[in-house]
Amino acid sequence: MQFLNTFSKSRTSWLLLLLFIIFFEGCALFFQHVMKLGPCVMCIYERVAMMGIGFAAIVGFIAPQNAIFRWAGLAGWGYSAFIGLQLARQHVDYQFNPSPFATCDLFVQFPSWAPLNQWAPWMFEAYGDCSEVVWSFLGQSMPQWLVVIFAANLIALALIVIAQFFGKKIKRY
């Protein structure tokens, strides 16, 4: 646990988290623009949750030795991963338990102060169907993989939060 405590106080840990998020966001853009798989509303919301983790990583990276920045980064990471997990589970439900009474929205709905789909439509405009499975890998659809990714983030976060309470041992003589 002491290793995780020390690691969480290094910029390397936060940079590693950010690089993972950049990789996953890059994959999403590859699926959208190269493979021509249209993102649905839930995909866009999951993408924003992933970016929330990236923003939290930047906060933690700024001053990981400072408890305020580190805990703010951890809190942002946890919140974004939790919301992402909820969204991904709901998306899986749309895909594998279709119902005319439970469908995703037709258009993304962002707050008026942050209309991401208008600012960057190439990244935040949805035109796919939430209930359609358009890609799978090892028998799992994209939202199922997102459940795994967000859950893994929460597990890693839990370990790092627990490690915060295991600082350096004081030697007594």
C-alpha cells in the first residue's frame, strides 16, 4: 500500500492515467471517423465521463504532493468513473433488453453554458442508435467494454484512496 501512496504523489501516476484516457478517447475517435461507426447519445455521454477522468488526471498532475490537488483529482476521478459506469450499464441495458419504453434520447443534451455538440460536433454529435451493437471484441460490445473500463477505474481508485492512509512508517528508537 505504501507503494501506491508514494506513486499517487508522483506526476507519473497522474500522467499515466491521462495517457490511458487519451488512448481510449483516441480509440473512440478512430471508431467514429475511420471505421465510420456513428456514436449514439450514450456513447457521447460516456465519452464525456471519460474526459472527466482525464480532467481529474490533469488536476492531480498539477501538484500531486499537495493534498488538495491530489484529493480533488481523486474525487473527480471517482465521480467521473462512477457516472461513466452508470451510463455504460444503462447503455448495455438498451442493447440487450430493448424496450419501446426505455430508449436513449435522439439528441445529446448539454447545458446551455457548455453546448459541446455545437462547439465540437466532430467529437460530440450523436447520430448512431443506442440499441444497435455495431462492434464487438471477444464477444463483448463496446458498452460492455466500457463497463469493464469504468469498473477497473473504480477499483484502481479504491486502492489508491485506501493507500492514502498508509504513509511512511516512522521509525522509533
